[in-house]
Amino acid sequence: MELLNSLLFMLNEMSPYILLGFFIAGLMHAFVPQRTFARHLSELGWQSVIKSAAIGIPLPLCSCGVLPAVIAMRRNGASRAASTSFLVATPQTGIDSIAATWSLFGPAFAIIRSLAALVTAMLGGIVVGKSERKMSAMNTCQSNYAVYVEDKSFWNKCLDALRYGYIDLVESIGGWLVTGLIIAALITVYVPADFFAIIGDKPILSMVMVLIIAIPMYVCATGSIPIALSLMLKGLSPGTALVLLMAGPAANFASFTLISKEMGRKSAIIYLASIVIGSITFGLIIDYLLPADWFIPANMQTVAEHEHGLNLFSIVCSAILVFLLAMTFFKRYKHRKTITISTMTKEYTIEGMNCAHCQATVTKSISSVKGVKQVNVNLSSGKATVEGEHNANDVVMAVRKAGFNAILHSI
């Protein structure tokens, strides 16, 4: 019962802000053309680094979701500097995670988290930019993004915003959010209150320990919030919690490997170093230079004692969020379509998919190929079954432009 109470409390606190974040993210997706982001990522110089970081902060993309987007832009000529800045900033935050951070930690923590993402992204991009050679082909990349422009009506854009915010985005981070809530509840209930007392007065040691755990692990920007709060309840400093919020979503071995492959090992090392150094620096600033009461959640005592007041609006928002998550999981396991095998059916192995966002991107890319009638992309197996009289090379190229690799296996 105590575990359930802890889980419900965090869900009630976060759900209104998460739903609001999903809505704003949907509006951004529907009303801000993707070619706008691509154009700014394709520029050279420190201005593009700043713009890429600023663009990436509100975008609700996890590290595995942002990788194919940046890889696709890199293959169309985007600079390493702007790409690195975007890669560092985007997974750390998102309009949904900023709103959820505000709900549990307060405005100071939410602002510092966004500022830390901006500064670390800028520094990482600038350092990479200094070692980057300018390429003449960079001037030709922008036309690649302006070929296809779809002029949708206002109401169609509104529908797209709702579909992206409350369907696609929930599919993308829903699993990580649930995992984060469960881990946080387990820590809150079963980890002794003085578990971290030994290192509580040694912030640097605790930050290094969190980095050792966070870098190989993966948790999305929103899913990391309840975990960070539960660890603060057990004695970790607010600065250490910030390290988890920055490093957990942004730094993991999968990202490092892909960045090394696409942008070079030097860029990957700078990417990882900027996150590690930046998170520790901002963590120490919080613990030693800023007022402590800025970073003590107002509901900290309530969480610890499980005094859950009933708030009808929060309960309704929690019910809506649970319904969306349930529908997502139901759809994920049910959506195993059986495609009629014929001479026009081909199977492809897709390399690089890590989440539902990746799956949706691949599905959309293959569906746009001429002659394709039906597409089924299985995330767990990494297989894409494509029906229709289509050119296999066109499918491979479409998948490649989306930031993934495809290998044909005839059925």
C-alpha cells in the first residue's frame, strides 16, 4: 500500500504538467516546420551552435529519438558543431520534462536545468566547431530540406498537434516514464532514509557515483525526475540530483557509439565530456553558491510522509495520462499486423532503432516510397516488412535519409 501511495502521489504531481508539456510539444511539431530546424542546424559558426542548443532545449526528444534526426541532418550536410550542440541539449530537457521538473522541484530547479543544458550544449558545440573543417558542400544542403512542403489547414495542424502530443510522444517516452515512476517509488519506500548519509556531505563523490550509474544506464528526461526526487529524499544533495537529470537522459553508451561512427571519436568524446563536466559544474554551483532553499521541493515533507491530499484536477489528469499510457502499451502489443506474403513483399533489417519514436520515423519514411502499400516495422526484432510493387533501393535510401540503415532480405 505504501508503494502504491508513493507512486500515485508522484503521478498526481506530475500529470498536469506532463499533459501540458505534451500539448505544447504537439503545437511546436505541427506549426513549426521541420525545415526551420534543419536550416539552422546546417549553418556554420558559433551562432548556429547557440541556435541549435536553443532549438533543442524545448524539443521533447530522448537521446535515442534525437540520434536519427541529427544523423539524417549530418548526412545532408549539417555541421558537426551545430549537431553536437543539438545532441547535448535536446535529450536533457524538453517542454514536458521542464514542466514536470517545475511541478516536483520548483521553478528554480527547472530554470537551472534548462540553463545547464543550454550552456553545456553551447560549450560542446563550440569546442567541436574549432576542430571542424569547413566544407564547400555545406552551402548546398539547405535545398534538400525545402523540396517537400505540405500546406495544411489550421485545423489539420491542430489535429496533427494532438496526434503527435498525445499519441506519438506518449509512445516515445511512455515506457521510460512508467519505469522512472516505479523505480522512484521503490527507492522511496524500500531504501533506508539514512542510506546516503555517509556521502551526503561529499557532493563530488556522490556526483561521480551517480555518473558511473547514469552513463551506462538510460532514462528519458521526464522519467529521470521522480528518480532524482526519491534520491533527494534519501539524502543526496540537489546538485547531485541535477547531475542525474543531466547525465541520465543525455549520456549513454549507445549514443556515444553512434556519434563516434557518424561524427568521429573526437566529437563523441567532446560530447560526453561536455555533459560530465557541465553537470558536475552546475551541481557544485547549486550545492555551494546558490541559496539552499531554492532547491528544496515545497512538497518534500509531504512525499516523505505520504500525506496525499485529494485534488480533483490532478486526479483527472492522472487518469487521462494512465489511459494514454495503457492505450499505448495495448497498441504496441496488438499492433503486430499480418501482411499477406506475396512476390511484392520484401523484408528489411533496420539498424539503429531504439524506441517507438524511431519506429514511427522508419514507418513514415518507408510509407513515402512510391509503390509501397503496407508497412510493418517491428521494434523488438528490428525487421520491416514492406508490401507493394516498390524499388528496394528507394526503401533503403529513404531509411538512410531518416538516419538509419536498412538491409534487404527477400521473402
